[in-house]
Amino acid sequence: MRRTLVAVTAAFFLGGFANHAYADRQPKMRDALAHLERALTSLKNANADKGGHRVKAIELTEGALSEVREGIKFDNQH
């Protein structure tokens, strides 16, 4: 039992170090992407009648998602 606990603990910490070593180069851009995706879902689930502003917000958010993805792609290539 003790050996299992030690092995699990070691694997946990080593896994954490491995994740840190291969951490995303662009954590802020990935965070922005996640926030925009959640915002888009919320906008799409909102009631439709907003005088056209909801539809415009959806379009702008989709554009922002595209720009963030392109920024990540650009940075990964350079």
C-alpha cells in the first residue's frame, strides 16, 4: 500500500513537471479563445430579439475568435 501511494505521488508530481515543460507558449491567447467561445455560446443561447445587436455581437465575436486563432497560428510559425 505504501509503495502504491509513493508511486502515485511521484507520478503526480512528475506529470506536473512534464506539463510545465510543455506548457502552452501562449496561455493568454488560449485563455482569450476560451472566454470568447463561452461568450459566443451565451450569445447564441440568448433570446433572439435584441434589435439586431445580439446578431451583430455574434458576428463580432466570431470575428474575434478568428483573429485570435490566426494570431496563435502566426506565433506558432514564427
